[in-house]
Amino acid sequence: MTSPRRRYLLIPALAVFAILALAGPSLAQSPSAGAATPAPQATQTPGPTGSLAPCPNPTAAPSHSLAPGQTPTPTRRPNLCPASPEGTNPLSLLAWGFTPIFQAIFLALVFFYSVIGDIGIAIIVVTILIRLLLVPVFRAQIVSQRRMQLVQPELRAISNKYKGDRAKIQEEQMRLYQERGVNPLAGCVPTIVTMFLLFPMYSVFSSGVSAPDISSMLQVFGVQVLNVKCQLLASTGTVPCLDPVVHWLPNPATGGLLDASHPEILFTIFGFGFSLLALISALLQLVQTRMMTPSTSDPQAQSMQRTMLLLPFLSLIYGSFLPAGLFLYWIVTTIFSIVQQYLIAGWGSLFPLFGWTPGFAVNHTPRFAVPPPKPRKPSEAPGPTGAGRPTPSAIRTAKDNAAGTVRPNKERARTSRRGRRR
């Protein structure tokens, strides 16, 4: 069974592959915003008021070659339109299913953008708001991981006692989980929630922030819920409605300011783009991984832990093609997770760091420390007999815990070599 820590570390890798699968067809069909080609003659369908409807996107006519002395014009950006299922195409069905989540996040982002006037601060506010709503879900994950760490000595004792009998080890471990009230699957829900949020977040920054017309996604059941003032040239289709520039975050590669809708690439080596935001994200994930890693003296477990510490650096690969806004979201949500984990489980295994342990980490007690899981009372043990009626397998006294599953002498005396009791 994959541990909750491993599942959490595999989230970015799985999410990126799914994002590429969803974005691949759309990116292949969408023209580049900065391409130096003649502006095609687009045809649009009149809206109900006589104006041009933003959706569906205008169909571009075949482009012609440039005449001598003619200046190329930038290609029109695609408008932001809700996804619709296309027959039995599974990718379009998946995109259509994520549309409500995308619209809720996008509406929140547009609201805070219209109030604050900066897309970077709006991203931070929306991320903190989402994490505040999900505090109970991620708290359950951290508490479950902490309880799993506290029962590790008993789990190792069971493995040593029934060494070689895998079925018996699993049976005794499940019985121990029931007695201590530990749910090893509690970390699955945060993993699923994080995956579900990454898909629409990617679309928000890659499509929503860069679209010149976003009016169709500001309506809920045909009712306009938000009004936003677009940039001056957004009506031409060559400039996004929302200003994607983060005015307080510079882009060292260009010498200007960071664009949240495009990848932030500091420099390129052998065709591979290096992103500073990706590096910051990887380092923060490394800190979180160290805090979550339980201390162990098993050489095999230590070797596996060292391998798991390298997974956060996969973010360096994603930085060359994912938008900077997505990394800003991931940095904020990782910092939030570190703070939440610090309040519940403390510094964990973060220290000693290269042999150094600061004074504030010595004998540190978390603000909301998780108490050691205590054995449940027989009336609280879950079972098919219902609440208040203990099951025979759930009743284990201290003598039973010490003796394991050794049968009493009376039961062993019932069967002899002749098959009957004398």
C-alpha cells in the first residue's frame, strides 16, 4: 500500500501528465499570441443584442502571404468559452466536467483582481481562501500521518513476531488500527482534492488570464454575476482582458515584470528552461517532505526516504512549460501546508539539518499536538454487531496483546495425537 506521504509527493507528476493530455489538443489548435503572422479575417455569430458573440471562438479564414512592405499584425487570441462535450471524446468530457470548478475559481480570481488591481495578489488571496476552506480535510491527513508514526513501534513488533506470515501480519495490523482508531486511508481525500484543483488552476492561468473576452465565464445560468473593466486594447483580440502582469514580482530574464500567463524562464540550457519559481517551489516541497518523513533506523527505509527527497526537484522540469501563475499558487499552498503541519506535528524530521539543530527546535511541542492513539473501549470497537456490542476480535486485553494469538492450554489439550481429548 502506498503511504500517504508518497501519494502526496506523486501529485505533481500525475497532475502534469494529465494537464498535458488535456491541454495538448487545445494548445495545438490555438494560435500563439505573439506570432508575427497576418491577422486572419474572422467571422463571428451575432449575439442576441446584435453584437458579436464571444463564443464560439471566431473561425479564422486562410491567411495570405505578406505583400512587400506590409507590416505583420499579431494573431487574435482565443476568447474564454465554456468547454462542451464533443461526441465520445474523453478529453472533452473531462474538460466539460471540470468547468464548474474552473468557473468558481475564475470568478473568485476576477473578483479579487477587480478589487485589488493586481493579478499576483489576487492569486495569493484565492489560494489562501481555498486552503482555509480545506483546513479540516488536510488536518485529518496530518493527524492520520502523525498517528501512523506513533504506532510504528507496535507495527514493527507485529512484523517481527509474525515474520514470514504476510497474511497474519496484515490481520494483526488491521486489528491494531481498529484498536487505536487509526485510518491509513485518511490521506486519500486530500490527494484527490489536490488533483481536482490542479486541472482547473492550470486552465485559469493558461486560458482564462490570457483571454481577450471573458464575459461568457462571468455568467451563471445566463445571469451576469461580475463586471470587470478590461484593458484598453482587449477589444482588438490581441491583448488579454485581465492584466497578467504581477507588478511587484520582477522577471530577471526579461528585466521587466512577471507575466502570470506564461512560463517564467530565467535561462535556457540545451533547450531546457530553468525557472526561479520552480526552484523555490522545489525547495519548499523539500522542506515539507523532510517534516513529514518519519525517523527510522531501517537501512532500506532510509534509502527509500533519500530517493523520495529527490521527487520535489521534478518541479524544475515543469517550470519550462507551465505558467508562472500556477507556480505562484503552488508556492503559496505549500507554505500553507508547512504552517499547518508545524502547528499540528511540529518540525517533524526537518532537524537536524546537516548536523545542526537550532535552539527553537529542541524539545518543541506543537500548538495542536496529536496525542498518542489510545486503545478503544470494547463498546467503541467497530464491527458488524453494531455499536455497543463488541466483536470477539476487537476485545484484546493487555495479556492478549502480550501473548498475541497463542491459544490457551485448554484449547490445545482438546486435540491429541489420537484426535480426542483424554
